[in-house]
Amino acid sequence: MRRWSTAVAAAAMAVASTVAVTPAHAAACGGYVGLTFDDGPSSGNTPALLAALRQNGLRATMFNEGQYAAAYPAQVRAQVSAGMWVGNHSYTHPHLTQLSQSQADSEISRTQQAIAAAGGGTPRLFRPPYGETNATVQAIASKYGLRQIIWDVDSQDWNGASVDAIVQANARLTNGQVILMHEWPANTRAAIPRIAQTLAARGLCAGMISPQTGRAVAPG
């Protein structure tokens, strides 16, 4: 009888500790930020990036180029399986504002099709290459139900930023903000564990980017 009582007490304590921990963990998210990675997918960089993100409990938005989504459909599916969100980053990464309306339309529409065909769903977010946009580009994006997403913080990883600099850029994020990163720099992948630690220390969690507001919110 005493053994049974001990077992029951231990079980009750385990339940109590679980109940106590769960709300505290939820309360740890004092805000949400949007981690974004451009220029994928690829067979060389995407697997390593996804592994790093998953190991550190982070989710992100992957702004894929249509040409690469078509070439590496398995990596698009891997992004989705890893809990990431997939966005449109044009088909060939041109300067969209220098193209004709029909050319820009093709860049965006073909990417929608390529990502959907690869198993990434129909994107609702669009990031113009180089952050270059105008009324024509925005109108085309809207035509395909896309919300244009630029960024609040540029990690400068595309410009050779060090691991420390990339971590510090993420440390500048505040609730709702979005940061620009890329999937190909080795320093970006190396920075991910410290990015996770930095965000957690500030009570911030990696969220999804709302197609309605363009801001980072709790994952839906």
C-alpha cells in the first residue's frame, strides 16, 4: 500500500510540475520576430540550415527563388516538413523595377507555380529581390494575393558579415520586426545557436509573418 501511495504521489508531483511549467513556457514569448532566409533552396545549403534551425527550436520564412524551387523540389518539401513558411522571391532574382510589367508578372507568377508544384503550398508573402519595388511591382504582387515583405533589420550576411555581427543584428530586433538573412553564407548558419539564445534571453520567439500586416506574430 505504501509503495502504491508513493507511486501515486510521484505521479501527482509529475503532473503538477508539468502544469506549472507549461504556462511559464508560454509566457516566455514576450513578443515575436520574423527570421527570413532568401535565395534558396539548394541541395548544398538548405539541409544544413534546416537542421540548425530545428536543433535550436527556431522557425523561419524561406523566400525561395522559383528557379531553385523547380530544380530542388525535395528541399522545398523539406522546408515545409521542418515547420518553415515558404515565400516568393521571384524566379531569377532580377531587378524587377527595371523590367516591363509583363516580365515582372512572369517572374512572380512562375515562382508561385514552381513553389506550389514543389509541394511548398501557394505563397502569401513576397520579397522583391534587393528590396527594390514600385507601384507596378506591388500591384502585381497583390494580383497574386501576395503581401510584400521587406525588412526592418539587415543582417549584412550577404556582405560578408561576421558571426558576431549577424548575432548582434538579430539582437536589435523588437516585437513584430523582420530581419533579412540568406541561406548560403556559412556565417549565418554558424550564428543560429547564438541567435536562438539571444532571442530567448530577451523573451522573443521566432514567429510567422502575417500576410495581413507584414509583421511577425505568433504562429497560427
